[in-house]
Amino acid sequence: MIVLVTYDITNPKRLVRTHKFLKEFGINTQKSVFECDIDDVALKRIRNYCRDNLDLSSDAFRIHKICSRCIKKVIISGQGLKITQLDYAVI
């Protein structure tokens, strides 16, 4: 599934750790935005990370699931790739 992860984290150390963590799952397409092609297990890992590592009283973290029909309608202006344009293999 394709998910869009956005976040606004108040503590610089938590921000850096979260950014590094999310790099395992997708592409950093904007400063606080990741586009990820993940399965349910990875989604659960991300949600557990948020629960265990973020201060949910001051940090914001959103996960938006993007349906296959909607991902085809994504419009990119300027530089960038759609996550569906990536070619990779899991070894």
C-alpha cells in the first residue's frame, strides 16, 4: 500500500531520529513528508514507533493511506518522482 507520512516534531533530537527511522520505509519527498510503499507489518512498525518515541501531546504525526486509483491522479509540479515510478527489488 502507498502511504503518505507527514510529521511536525517539536524536539530536534526526536525529529532527527524519526527522520532516520522513516528512511527505512520510503522516500523523503518534502522536509517532513515521506512517501512509502509498505505492507501492513511495516505500517504497524511505524505506528508502534510513534507510540513509543514521540510526545503526542506536542508532536504531530499523520499517516494517509493512498488508494491505487488515487495514486494515479497525483500531480507533481517541479522536480520529483512518484513513488510508483521507482524500480526496486527486495533481496
